[in-house]
Amino acid sequence: MIKMRIFVLFGTICVAANVHADDVAQLRERGEALAKAGHYSEAIDAFKAADRKQPRANHACLIALAYTRRELWPQAEIFIAKCHQRAQPNDPAPDWLPKADQQIAERIAAAKVAAITIETDPRSDAVLTVSSFAPDESFEPRTIHLPFGHHVIFAKAPGFEPAQHEIDVKDGKPQRIVIHLDRVGERVAQPVAAAPVDSLPNADPLPRRLVIAGGATVAAAAILNVTLYLHFRNKLDGAQNLDDYNGYETDYDITRFTMFGLYGIGGAAVIAGAVLMYVKRDRDVSVGVAPIQGGAGVAMEWRR
């Protein structure tokens, strides 16, 4: 009875292993067929599915080859490196690996990429990935070639907080970055120091409001200038008799006084606002603006 149970168990394991191997082979064959048809993205998905079931050097090489066809050189060099790392006598790399190595190296040398050396402190066995990569495309700290543009490097290690580093690749110049890893629970949020109000430009709204209001007042005076003021002045210049002249003189005087008063008040407000923007905040400043005949008067007082 005992022997029968052992035999049945052994047979079950063999059947499961054969089914698993068949699944892996079918996924690999499907990926190869998709690659031959030019569907490289779908081929990569099939090869990755096979590799999840059974990590092998050949799978990594096939993924690298598909990425080579897509001309995505960073991913190609990462998976070709995995192919080399996994290669063993019982898991040999394909015979076309040296040719793939040469092709990837030649294309990277001609592509618009830069060599980025990524290190982590303190763990050298962290797992890295790049924002432009698929989430399951990870690699160890090493040198990779990234295309021009903005990238974010993510790092994870057991017992450490996840970290990231942003990098801009603008040309082919090599770069080196070190991602610092904090142990879980050791990271302390750094408070953002609030800048003193006195150090902020235009922290007091009064100067800005004075400049805006003054500008609007000057604009109103300019409109009055080119409309009513010029109209009544032309009427006075063209008066044919004393009655006509007297009839327009009062309107002309009111318009002229109003126009110059607005010019004066607006200009004074703009000047006062501009001065206040550059006056030290530790001074007590008071400003007064009052219209006078033909303009406006500005009174400013500083008290230390």
C-alpha cells in the first residue's frame, strides 16, 4: 500500500512537470512565431511569460533579441546581460549570442544615448528600474545607456525604504548617479523652512495694489485726454464769439482739472508702490496721496 502511494505521488509530480514544460515550450514557440511575423511587443510578452514559469538563459536572450528589433537598446543590453549571467552547462546560451552582443554594442555606439552609471548606497544588491521601462524589467546597479530625455530611476532593497532619482539626459556625455537608501523607519521627513515674510518679494499687498490702481488711473486720464479734453479744447479754439467761448470754457476747465488730477494721482500711486516694494520691511512706512491744483501731492513718512 505504501509503495502504491509513493508511485502515485511520483507519477503526479512527473505529469505536473511535463505539463509545466509543455506550457513553457508553447509560450516560447508562440513568441518566436510572433517575432517572425514582426509583432515584437507581443513576442516579448510571450517570452516573459515563459521566463516567469521557467527562468532560462535562452528566454532572456530571446527577449533581448526582440528588443533589439524594436531598437530599445537599454532593455536589450539589460536582458542580454541576464542571458550571460544565467548561462550554465545545463542552461546554455544560444549560439547566436556573440553576434547579438556585437550588434547591440554597435547600435548603442551610434544611437542617441548616454552611458549612465547607477550606484546605490549602502546596498549594492538593490533592484532598479527606469520610468520608461515596463514594471517587470528590473536590473542590478550597473551602467546602462538611456536615450535623451527625462528619466526617473527607482531603487528597492529588502529592509530599506524605496528611493528614486531623476535624471535629464541632454547629450551623449556619461553620467554617474548614487541613490541613497534609508533603512525602514530611519527616514525623517525634512520640514520645509518657511521663508520669513519680510524676505518674500511683494509680501505686503499694498505696494502691488498701489501700482495696479495707479496704472489704471493713468490709463483713465489718457482716455479722458484723447476724448473730452481734446474735444472741448478744439471747441474753444474754434469759437466764433465770446458767448460760444464762455459756453465751452467751464466744461474745458473741469475736464482739464480732472484729467491732470488723474494723471497726478495715478503717477503718484505708481511711484509710491514702486518705492514701497524696495523699502526694507523693518521700517514703518505711511503714505498719503492728495489731489491738488494741476496734479497730486504725495506724502511719505518712514519711522525706524
